[in-house]
Amino acid sequence: MSKAVFYHAGCPVCVSAEHTVADALKTPVEKVHLGEARGRLAEAERLGVKSVPALVMDGHVFHINHGADLSALK
């Protein structure tokens, strides 16, 4: 089974992407609000996330629209 993690910052763009993309996937999606889980910023950055909202599946990063640069969340 694929592992999927949806990183976001809670902004309107991110929430819209969560409802449109993450909730539509057939695979379970772990949703990580980086504003609330700051300890996971380094993990997201290490995986290649540059901005949120972003979906990481099987090691591939899919940047969806543009809510905020990851650097703005630090």
C-alpha cells in the first residue's frame, strides 16, 4: 500500500486542497498541519517539500497550488 502524507499550513488554499485532493485519494492520507506540528518541518524539508500544500506519495512530492513557502513556516 502507498504511504501518503499531506503537509499544509491551515490556510484557505491548503484547506481547499485537503478537501479536494487528500480526501479524494483511495489510499489513507496522514494530514500534517505544520503550523501545529512544527517538529515535522525538518521532515517535510528533507522529503523535498518546498511549499504547502504538498502531497508526498512513495517518495514523490506533489506541490499543489501555492499557500506558503516552507521557509515562511520556520
